Amino acid sequence: MNWSDMYKKKIEKAGGLEKFLEKKEKRSAGALIRRIRNELKPGAKILEVGTGTGAIGALLTKYGFNTVGIDCDSGMLSIARQMFGLYNKSESVFGVDALDITKFFGKNSFDCVLSHGMLEHYSDEEIIKFLSVQLEVAPLVIFDVPTNFMLSKYRAKGFGNERYLPTSYWKKLISKNFKLTKIYGFGFKEIGLPKFTELFLKNNKISSLLSRFCGINEFWITR
């Protein structure tokens, strides 16, 4: 199985692109987007690295951001273009390597770079390279990764070689090289707590305080 086949099945199970998008917005993607909307003005330029299905980029487009998505997987690019196409922005998805974004777009070409479920696939050295390049094209970088608290049933089970690292590991790695400004947590479902507990994490202060116990961490870094 490859990435695009896996996500095609998920989209079909959800009831199509629009239903898949709605489901995403109700969970961690929605929490991320709410925080971005509070931080950046509509029209701000956002680059999503490793856009995958394009769901987050499409939702940001929905809320008035000038969003561009990149990926290096041809199958996922096809899905992402369909997702962005829901808002008539299929041309905003490009096949670009994540390390080539400065060459492709230019320095300081965006207000924010974000990734969701990408960096956990790489080594520490590769993560530092990715983040360094991202900070060349934007003053703010936001990324979400799963943590070691995520239950086995929600993990990739070997597909993708994810590393499920604790919050403390990510904090140490990032702080050695960049300015870490914010940490949020999400994913109580992924650690086995009842669904209603997710409501507590919609509060940014609580989300930040409980981040080290959550199934997903969200980090904000600056130059």
C-alpha cells in the first residue's frame, strides 16, 4: 500500500472530499486553524510543506488565507489538487522537494510555513535541515507531530517509519537550534480518553499546559 491508496480509502470511507474535510476541521486540524486565524490576518501567505491530502491547506484557503501546498508524492499531489479545487485553487499545489523551497519560492516569500504529520518521519539532523530552510522563507513555522503517548491502534504500524517521541525530546531538539515560542497539545482520543475531553483542549492555555500528556503536539518556532 502507498500513501495515496491509503488516503483514498479514508476519503471514500468519510463520504468524499467535503466530508473528509469536515471531519478534519472538527479535530486537530481545526484547533491548528483556529490558532492561525487568531495569529495571522486573512490574506496572509501560508506554505504547507508535505500537504498530503491538502485538507489543512484547503481549510486555510476557505478562511481567506493565500495558501500554497507542496508535496513530492505524485499520488498525494493529485488528491491535494482535488481538495484545493473545492475552493477553486487547484493551481496552488506544487510538486516541490521540502528542501528546495527557498530556491523555488524565494526568501521571505511567506508569512508562515506549516506541516502536519511530516517531521516525525525523519532523523534529528533532517528535521533541523527542514526547519532551517522553512525559516528562510517565513518568520513563523508551525508543525504538528504525534507523541509517544499515542496508543498503538492509532499509530501507523510500520507504514511510514514514524518516530513517536515525547514532548521533552522535541523541546530539547528545537530549543538547541531555534526559538521555541509556543507548544500546544491535542489528541486525547489518541491516548484513550473519552471524546468529550477534547473540549478542554480547545482552550489554548489548557492545551499548552497538558501538551506533554497529549497524543499530538503542535510547536511554534521563530527565527
